[in-house]
Amino acid sequence: MFYEPKKGHGLPRDPFKAMVAPRPIGWFTTLNDDGTVNAGPYSYFNAVGDNPPVVFFSSGSSEREKDSARNAIARGEFVHNLVTWDLREAMNATSEEVAAGVDEIELAGLELAPCNLVKTPRIAASPVSFECRTTQTLAIPQDGENLDNMLVFGEVIGIHIADDALVDGRFDPEAQKVIARLGYANYAVVGGTFRMLRPELQD
Ligand SMILES: Cc1cc2nc3c(=O)[nH]c(=O)nc-3n(C[C@H](O)[C@H](O)[C@H](O)COP(=O)(O)O)c2cc1C
């Protein structure tokens, strides 16, 4: 089949996300205006470079402005926490659109830990957290009524790795059971990994 997204796909469900999969999940803690901590998952998320390390996430597809993007812009910082199999339910709980004043961290049964270079705390149970300084935003042109179709970029200025997540000095996403987002309601656990060196590189 061929379809033009603007004209519709004619399928029971939009297949787009299932065809850009797996996507890493950015799980962000940010500070609300009143100083409480917000958490939310975003799978339009990735690293775009490592010198310096930069990540971005895309906030949109909603009739309301989302907290993570608003806070990351207002505060100039955000924290990404890696999602593992053990944290899947808590991550999902933080995607719920709750009324103002409801503590999403408590709702998800999470504990926080302090960061070193930013005021925003990290999720204690996550094996990896990136302390990020918001560097750029980019509005995505849109047809609909979305309030915040926005890319937010952040430089990773500090990285926490749990001691037991490093084996022989390496971080292994398969051993940590990192999860990723597919399409529909589907997820993947990192597995079936294999090694292949670039032709000109030695290990
Ligand atoms: C795994 C997962 C990935 C998601 N990815 C995105 C995304 O990339 N962009 C987005 O706008 N919403 C995404 N959502 C929905 C948001 O998490 C949801 O709107 C949430 O309420 C936003 O929280 P916040 O307002 O506290 O930032 C995702 C939800 C889940 C469960």
C-alpha cells in the first residue's frame, strides 16, 4: 500500500509509530512552578550527538500544554531517567494526565534522589540518569490544534550510573533490561543483541 498521512491510512490504527521502532523512552523529571516534581515519559526522544552529549524530546499531540516541556523550558533544566523492565509500571503511571496538585511521583510509588548540577531530582531506582541543561527549542509546524508541538533539546551535563550497572567498566542495556517503545500498546525489552565492529575499528 501507499498512503499520504494527511489523507489518512485507511487502517484500523495508525501504523506510523510501529514503523519507527523501537524508540528509546525519555523519562523526565522536571520541577513544577510550585517546586513539586513532575515525571513523564516521551518516546519521541533520542540522543543527537555525543560531543557534547545532547538529547531531545518532542512534546505534542495533545490539547493541553504538557508539563515536561513547559518545565524544561521555564527552569532551563530537566533530568532523563532510563526505564527498565522493573520500572515499566511506574513509568506508565506517570503518563496519566492527572489534575493539578496530584503528586505523580507518589502516585507511581517512586523515590527521588538529588542531582549534582541541577536542582531537579532524579528517579532513585533508575540505573542511569542524565542531568540536562535546556539549550534549544524548535516549534514543529502543525495543522491541528495542538498547543505545544515542540522539540526540546538539552545538553547532558552530568551522568549518574548505578555502580552495579557497570560490569568490567561497560554498561549493558540487555543486562539492565532497558525497555523501548514500539507502536500501538507494544514495548520491547532490549535483547538479542550482537556485536559487529566497523571495518576500520578495533575493539
Ligand atoms: C511510553 C510512552 C511514550 C510517550 N511518548 C510521548 C511523546 O513522545 N510525546 C508526547 O507528547 N507524549 C508522549 N507520551 C504521553 C505523555 O507521557 C503524557 O501526555 C503525559 O501525561 C505527559 O506528562 P507531563 O505533562 O507530565 O509531561 C508517551 C506516553 C508513554 C506511556
